[in-house]
Amino acid sequence: MRLSRYFLPVLKETPAEAQIVSHRLMLRAGMIKQASAGIYSWLPLGYRVLKRIEQVVHEEQQRAGHIPVLMPTLQSADLWQESGRYDAYGDELLRIRDRHDRDMLYGPTNEEMITDIFRSYVSSYKALPLTLYHIQWKFRDEVRPRFGVMRGREFLMKDGYNFDLTKEDALHAYNRHLVTYLRTYERLGLQAIPMRADSGPIGGDDTHEFLVLAETGESEVFYDAEITDLKFGDRAIDYDSVDQCRAVLEEFTSRYARTDETHDPALFDKVPAERQRVARGIEVGQIFYFGTKYSEAMGATVQGPDGKPVPVHMGSHGIGVSRLVGAIIEASHDDKGIIWPEGVTPFACGIVNLRQGDDAADAACEQLYGALAAIGLEALYDDRDERAGAKFATMDLIGLPWRITVGPRGLKNGVVELTSRRTGESEELAPEAAIRKLADIYAPHLGAARA
Ligand SMILES: Nc1ncnc2c1ncn2[C@@H]1O[C@H](COP(=O)(O)OP(=O)(O)OP(=O)(O)O)[C@@H](O)[C@H]1O
Ligand SMILES: [Mg+2]
């Protein structure tokens, strides 16, 4: 993308309404525009990040055998009356009436609708196990939408639903989701800690929330410092293996880690004092096992091996896709702007031409741009006729992890400059060497998606 032809409405001023750094930076970097309270338009740069996160979520869900679908945002109230949540959900549920006086709602979650799909088509245990998921906009009429996309009213969520014959199988699905989430967050450049949580209006006993530590987080969290040393990394895992998935769950949840809702001071006191941590965190996902709550209420039964009908065991599993954009920025920024992890960056690198209009500099930039595209890396080329300082400031603000700076002086010596946004370190090297280096850096992130 050439910046002269892009739509990147960066702001010079710091918007007064934004209370936290991610909201400020998303507005300043021209990523979002508020449409009304808690409802945002995603401008090109923000949209690219959102799509990258979605892509990673899709890849990790499908790696575990979960199947994507797409359900509508608007739902009929009938299904919610069947489950009993139409009245129970409260004021966060946006109720709508259509022209035929039918009660509708803008879905805050999809347990009812997916259970209806399931019961319409599945009648035998032989179709199990089954996990369906989608990434779709949700609406919750939050009393206090705030912090930009972190607590919106309309927000993008991945929600997945497992259907299993037995509780044991459904707990395997739960553990399997925990593994997929650990991998997903790490690919997004985040550490998200699974913490024992409260189930709220979804219902159920077993539930973990995933929290990213950040001062601006809305939840107070209590944990054993050892937990932050855990890394999922690049391990191979067989998602069908009950033992392997359970072992990961045990590894990542055996130490004390709870939110304020479930915090137990007596248990916490058993953690050695020097390892006790009290901090704040951003909830970026949650997994639930809720058994037969919806299947019984809505008649989602299958014929078991003995021919008798049994209600299926279910769970639901959510990732806050749009909230993650803010959470990543909270976890990765400095006083100049955003610092995108390679896994989600909107462009692989920026190219800054120090002397637009200089034949050699223009040609070198074009060549770099093309060579990067040829290996599947999209660059954002600042080809505007602007001062170098302004170009650097824009690049720092929008946070591309790598920048190649091209100027006539360097080119005379056959070099360009490659700069890391994170460390600020620069090195001079031949253009081909810069490309080779970026190819290596992005190799782990070059899935089918980016090519
Ligand atoms: N208002 C919101 N704005 C943006 N993301 C949200 C919002 N509400 C929930 N999410 C995201 O969707 C994920 C799954 O939804 P879930 O039903 O667990 O939310 P929740 O527990 O009600 O969230 P919270 O406690 O933050 O209100 C959450 O972990 C969070 O990342
Ligand atoms: Mg939650």
C-alpha cells in the first residue's frame, strides 16, 4: 500500500474523550471512529488488524477440528423464551420489534440459536463430538460503554459451542478449547492467563477467563507469579488426545490465579508470600462447561448407543476479537505510539523514502516494495512529499514493527536502514539483506493467510 493513496486519518491532537492509552492511540492512528456510544466504524488500519486477529482465531479453531459457521446478528425472541433467558438477561439485551410486531433481539451471544440448529439436524450420538463456532458482531447494551473497543456495545466475538454425548467428552472439549486459546493468544503476541471465574448469565460450573495483565484492566486479579513463566510455545498437540489436552489444562491452571469474583484469600495465603501478585487484567476470553442447561430446556437430545434419548452436554467458548485490538495495544506501546507484534501487524513493514522525487531513492523504494510483496509481505510505503521527521512520527504512531529507511546518502554506499520499532535499534544493510531478514522474521507468521 502506498500511503499517498491510502486512507489513514491520523490525528495530531490527543482526543480528550479517551481515558486509556489504547483508545487514545486507536483514535490517533486513525483505526476507528466512534459512530455512537460504544459503537465504532473500523477505518482501514484498524480493519486490517481486526481481520488479522480473526484469521489467527480461525486458523487455531480449525486446527482443533472446530467448524466455522455464520449465524445472524438478529435473533427471534422465541428461542430466548424457550431457554428462559428472554426475561432473565436484563437490560443488556437489546430488544427490537419488527413491522409485524414480532419480538426480535440483537444477539449478545448464541447458545439458543446454535442449540436450535443442532436439534434441527442431529439425532444420533454418532454425529458427536461436534464443535461449531462463528465470528460475529454481538450487541450488549452496556450501562457504561467505555475505553473504546474494550467495552463496546457492539463488538466482535468468536463464540464456539461444543456438543458431546457425555460430561467426560464435554470436559475434553473444554480442555481442547483451553489449548486452542493459549495458542491463539500467543500467536497474537499476548500472554493471557487462564483464571478461575464466575459464570454469569451463561450459566455452569466450570469456567475460566483469560486475562491479559494491564494496569488499565477492569478486573482485579490475584495470582501466583510462577504462572507468568508458563509458555505454550510451538508444541505439537493431538487435539483428540484426552490426556494431552488435560495435561495442558493442569499445567496452566494448577497454580493460584483468580479474578476478584472468585478470589479466595485463604487459598491465596497458601502461595508463598514472595510469589503472591495482585494486579489488574483485561478479560480477552472465557470458556464454559454448562452441561445440559440449554439442551434440556430446548430439547436437544440424541439417541445414545442404547437407543435411549439423552440431552447433549454442551459448553460455550468466547474470544473478544475486537477487544483484543485494544488489549494488544495496552500490552504493547510506548510514548510514541503502538508497537504491533508481528502476528497481528496491519503491514509487515514500513518503507520511508527520505527524498521523494530523487530518482535513485524512488527506484530503490519501489524495488523493496515489490520484492517484499513477492515473498508475501505487504509494506506500507510512505511515498508522500513530507519531511523525514513527520514520516517517522507517523510510522512510530501506527506501530509497524519494522521500518526500512531509504535515502540518497545510504544508497551511494549500497545500503538502506532497517529499524526495529520495539528496540529502536537500526542496522545498515544491503536492500536484499534487509528483505532476507524480514523474510526470516515473518516466516513463523506466514500462514496460508498472509500469502
Ligand atoms: N462489551 C464488550 N466489549 C468488547 N468485548 C467484550 C464485551 N463483552 C464481552 N466481550 C468479550 O467477549 C468475550 C466473551 O464474552 P463473555 O460472555 O465471556 O463476556 P463477559 O464475561 O460478559 O465480559 P465482561 O465481564 O468484560 O463484561 C469476553 O471475554 C470479552 O473479551
Ligand atoms: Mg466473560
